[in-house]
Amino acid sequence: FEVIAGLLVLVGFQTRIAALLLAAFCIAAGFIGHYGQGGGDAMLSFLHQQMLMKDIAISGGSVALAMAGAGAWSVDGRGHRMWNS
């Protein structure tokens, strides 16, 4: 999923949908993999907390990309120009 959605964002095809799906995936993976982990070890708990915050930050960037949409050089941008010419 990550590879395919990343490629969709890279080329700009269905960027808004792919970015929102990546944001949801990052939040889900972060909470499944890092929330409440550490088992009493303070350093391990801190590292998992930092990784959870990283996943939340990446999802925020993906939401920002979904709000902005694809650029003019993207597949979506080229298709839009072709149909509106």
C-alpha cells in the first residue's frame, strides 16, 4: 500500500485521495505500533512516543498535501488543462 500510494503522490495521480489514505495509514500504524509500548523502560517508552509523534507529523503533511492538491506538472494537472483548453 505504501509503495503504490507513494507512487500515486509522486506522479500526481489522484493525489488528494492517495494523500488522505496515507494520512489515515500513518495514524493507524503509529497507534498500533507505538502507542503504549515500552514495557516500563523509560528510554524505550520515550523512543516509541517520539516515533508516534513522527507518524502524526507525517500524516499532517499528507493532509496538507491533500488540501493543496497536485501541482501543474502532475498527471491530474495535465489532464485538467487538457480538458479545459
